[in-house]
Amino acid sequence: MPQPIRWIDLPEEPVNALVTRRVIHTPAMTIIQLAYKKGGIVPLHHHVHAQVTMVQSGSLRMETTGQSVVVRAGESLDVPSNAPHLAEALEDATVVEVFVPARTDWIRK
């Protein structure tokens, strides 16, 4: 029987000094929960994975394809495959991101 996954039960991994993540991998996708402290940044990067960023609390300034947008609690942003993007926490924030296909690069570490 399938069992629920509780974010709090998953190990917390540091992304940098102000951002941590918890990760769920399935064969088809990777889902992460990020905890940002105000001012936390995930620097400009890109990857082959399509990504949807869903802000649960707080707000982020995101840049993608050279444009900047503020994404607030209850809002989402689609980040296309290979699009350069970054995120900066304007306040403490909790964010869920979905990546397709699965982030096998993270599984391999």
C-alpha cells in the first residue's frame, strides 16, 4: 500500500548558507522543497529539466530568459528546459519545485 511522504521526515540538504532542500525522486520526476532565508540566492544556472516553481510562503525574485518577475505565495512559474534562471528570496520562503525528467544528476551526486 502506498504511504504518504512527509517533507519533515526527509533529510535536509544544504544548497548554500541560506537555502536548504528536501528531495523526492520518482522514476519520472524529481520534487524538491526549498527553504530560503531572506536574501538566499540560487545563482544563475540552467539544466535540461523542465521546472515548475511553486511558492508556498514568502516571495522570490526570479530571473529567467533575461526577465525578472516576483513570484509570491500561491503563485507558480514555469521555467523551460535549458532556460538560464536564478532565484532570490525577498523574504523567508518555502518553495516546491518539480523537475521533469527526474534529476538523475542529483541521484548520482
